Amino acid sequence: MSSMLPPPATQALSYILPSEPLLLMGAGPVPIPHAVARANGVVINHLGETMDKVIAGVKAMARYAFQTESEKVLGVGGPSSGAMEMAMASFVWPGRRVLCLKSGTFSGRLGEMARGLGGEVTTLEPPVATPITAKMVEEALSRDRYDVVTIAQGETSCGLLNVELPEICAVAQKHGALMVVDAVCTLTTMPMQMDEWGIDAAVTGGQKGLSSIPGVSLIAFSERAFEVLEQRPSSRPHWCFDAKRAWAFWGSQQYHYTAPVPGVLALYEALRLICEETLPRRFERHRVSSLALQAGIEAMGLRLFVPAPQRLNSVVAIEVPEGVDGAKVRRHMSEVYNVEISGAFGLNIVRVGQMGEQCRSHNLFKVLYAMGMAFRREGAKLDVAAGLAALEEALGEAGRTVG
Ligand SMILES: Cc1ncc(COP(=O)(O)O)c(C=O)c1O
């Protein structure tokens, strides 16, 4: 006992957290509704009748979010990357050929995972902020045979939307490849028709479009894809992220690991709110909100990084003007205006999120004002008032949709 280490000095969390929580207007996590926060404070047994009802509800509502009739919808105790890992570990083993359609950090991560699993990975990577086209994929799949094709519907790292996703899925299906889609920042913010487009595995996280908490994610498999993973010839390298094992819990309420119960309850409430809003209304809210914000940003004098036709609405990337330090802008926004936005991975941009609860008019005015003033302080020549006026005008009547 004499050699026991002493406890460290401690501090209540309230001394660490800011007295007024920062408004999260970055690329995720995003603010969560009260119902989600309340659910996240509840612990119940992860096995038993009450949890069975919760799981059944999560699956039914997630099927609506993914637009699939497949039974094989599962929650994942882990970040979106965990759900991505589950998708890749399901279909990739030594010798499997994977075509990674890379638009940035996250879509590239699917390729890294495939490589780690022993897959033979070919990466198709157009210049930054350029979408992948069905023609490029058709050429690649006509040249060589692939078992799996991976893509991100929205590439958060640069604000790009892969507009030809439905056509790309059709090409993959024609060539007999399984299609894995990262819908982490897009699900429920814009259309994604899993069954209609022929997607075999789609993943999303809680902390983005769903407006739930980070660390609990969702994955949906097509029935045909689930057969592939159930019959895979080689051993299964993952335990937690093994879909077949996880299906014991999500399919028949048997123990896999102790589920992150509060996170699953939070997800339930987030999905319930989505079902109550309905997808068409939610898509419209995101569209109106993001376009109004984009109009405000441009009217202020800043440039958007991605051209309009392939611009992602859920994460808006903004060029940092010459001579301005984007990190200082973000710091000033947090310190003075209590608003947080994101930097980027190696690109000279800042990113504003438009996912879930971020798409509310009071949040738009706050982030646009804070950003304009902070950029101006760092030397950018901006007309902040013109930006706010453009935002107001763009919201106009449609502002009621945004709430
Ligand atoms: C498109 C996309 N995919 C994957 C991820 C990884 O999510 P997580 O950090 O929850 O693992 C992110 C996170 O920003 C993302 O935006």
C-alpha cells in the first residue's frame, strides 16, 4: 500500500466547460434537441423487453432514414468510422479487389481500411473539389474486375457532393460490385434512396444530419450484401465491428457486447423527430437553410470553395482570403461570439455545418455575423451588413420552413 500512487488534483467539469456552451456550427458534432439530450441521460438494461422495443423502433425508423426495406439495419457502438470499418470488414479480405472513389479524407479512409484488411485497393482520385463521375467509374470497372466500390455521398473535408451517386451505384451494380456509401454527413439532409439506387452498405454517424450524439452510429446492408458477409470464406478479423456477431443483438436481442444504451436511446429520439418532421420537409429545411447561408457568405464578400452544382449543402466550405489566418478567425469566433466552426485537413478553408439543428434561422444569423466580424478583424475586407441582408432575403418566406 505504501507504494500506491496518490490521486491527481481534480477539478469539477463545470470549471473546464465554458459557462455558456459554444454554438456548434462546425462539421460535427452538432447541437442536439432536448429530447435527444434527455434520452442520453437514461440508462436501462441493454437486454430485456424495454430495450427490445427500443431496438425495434430504431430499426424501423432507420429503415425510413436510409429508405430501405432491408431487415439488416444495425446500430454500432462506435463512431461513424466504426460503422465504416464494419462495412469494409464485411466485404474485404485478402485478395478482394476494391475501387476506392476518393474525394478527400473520409472517402480515402474507406480505402485505408480496405488495405488494412488485405484488400487490393485501387484509388480513383480526381482533383480536389471535383466530383467523381459515372463515366470514370464505368471506365475503371470495364478495365478491371472489382468486388467492392466505395464512395462518400458528401465529402465533408472539402464540402463536395458526389452528384452522380445514383448513376455510380447503377454502374457498380451492372458490374457485379458491392457498393459501400458513406452517408455520414448527408443522411436525412438530402435524398439517399438505398434500395432504389442499389446501395449494398450505407453508413452514418449520430453527430451530423441525425442531430444525435457522437459515438453511436448506424449501418444498413442490402439483403444480398448480408449474404456475402454471412458466407465469407475467410476468418472474421473484427469482434466488435463484425456485422454477423452484431446481428445477434440487433437481429435477435442476444448478447454481443453491452450496448451503449444512452446513445441508442438518444438515437431513438433523434430518429423519431426525423420521422415526425418527415424526410421531404427535412430535406427542404436543409436546402433552404444552406442556400440562404451560402447567399449571405457570398454577399459579404467571401468565396465558396466548391462550385454550386457540386456543392454540398450539409457542410459549406469557405475559402480563407489571402493574408488572413483562418485559425485566428475561428478562435476569435469562439472567444468573442461563442460560435464554433471547423478548419480543414490541409486546405486553406473554414467549414460551416448545415446539419440537423444547425439549420435554424437563429443559428444562421449568429454564425454569419460572428464569422463576418472575425474575418474582418483579421484583415478581410467584408460587408457584414450586406451578408446579413442577403441571408434575411434568401430566407424570406421560406424562413418559416427553417424555424
Ligand atoms: C463523410 C464523413 N465520413 C466519416 C466521418 C468519420 O466520422 P467519425 O469521426 O464519427 O468517425 C466523418 C466525420 O467528420 C465524415 O464527415
